[in-house]
Amino acid sequence: NAGIAGLVGALVLGKRIGYGTENLAPHNLVLSVIGASLLWVGWFGFNAGSAVAANGSAGMAMAVTQIATAAAALSWMLAEWIFMEKPSVLGIISGAIAGLVAITPASGFVDPTGALAIGAIAGVACYWAATVLKRKLGYDDSLDVFGIHGIGGIVGALLTGVFAVEAIGGTKGALEGNAGQILLQLYGIGVTAAYCAAATFVILKVIDAVIGLRADAEADREGLDQSLHGETVQ
């Protein structure tokens, strides 16, 4: 949902001034780490809290969330280390978010082994999407919403159909003989992507017609904190 909406938003808005020619790296990595850490902790509320009880289901959801997130952070770091020859803090926290996204649809259905596999695969897949795919398609997604939330969500939803364990979530996955579950997952992904893409496009076009979507070039160059709010970040 968020990933497809982010992609449509990036395509409709267009590229930032200076994209591809200027350094547009995050302003403050310390704040980025703090934000990712808060997300990691808060995400247990999504997954474990969805059990609406303090029981075994909530405990398993919390465990697989932790495992997948750590695995994705490590796999993104290793991929970055191999292909860029340097691991980075931004890469590790991006991988962690990818793991959180990917395990969410699976958290009530998979065991720790499945969570480890989902996290490891999602970290590499989202790294590829945020670096290779984005560059090839040429869109400007400053927060890699599609690369992390979109691709991570797709990977997690598909792999739920592979690693689902009947004893945990009541549904068998492909590894337990129910290969058709993958097709059901794919159907859900397709319907969600089509609906969100269409709805987001319409909403953005309406906003553009009413109040506009982009700041002018001068405000963009000056920085929106200063031009729109009269504030700066030090």
C-alpha cells in the first residue's frame, strides 16, 4: 500500500532539483538511527499487538519480528559491503526497516526459521530495489518508500505463502504442501497494488488542481524548512 502510493507520488511529483547531480544524503544519521530504533521497538505493537492478547501467538509474532528484522539488517549490510565495498549505518537501518516491513504480513503465520529466511531475502531484495532498480527506472524516491516498503511488503507477502506453518497460523504454506497459497498471496498483492496506484493518482491530481503539489523552484533551492516554515535544522 505505502510502497505503491510512494512510487506513484514520486512519478507524479517528479525529481527534486539537483537530483543526480548534488549530494542529497540524509542530513543527520544520528537522528536516522534514533528514528529507526523507535520504529523497531514500536513495530512490535503492529505485529505482537495484532493478537489482541498476551498469549503464545503474540509471543511468536514478537519473536519472528525480532529475528526477521535483525536478519534483514545484516543481509542488507553484507550486500552493501560486497557491492559497494563499504557497509554503512544508513544501509543497516534501511535493512532493518525492510525486515520489519517484510515480516509484518507473515508474523502471525511463520516460525523463527521462516522469519530468518524472510528477513535475509528481504534485506537483499530491498537493497537491490533501492539502488539498482531505482537507478534504472530513474524515479526520485527520497525515502526509498517503494524500494523498502513496496518491495519489502511484496517479498514478505509472497514468502508468507511459502513459509506459513499450520500449527502457528492455521494455514499451510508451500513447504507444507499448499503451493496454491502463493497464488492467493500474489492475487492479494496485485489487487492492493492496482487499487492503491489508481487511488493515489486520483488524489494527487485533485490536490494538484486545487492547491498544487510542488513548491516553486526558488523555495525548493532555499529549502522547504526555511521557505515554508521559517525554520532551519542545525
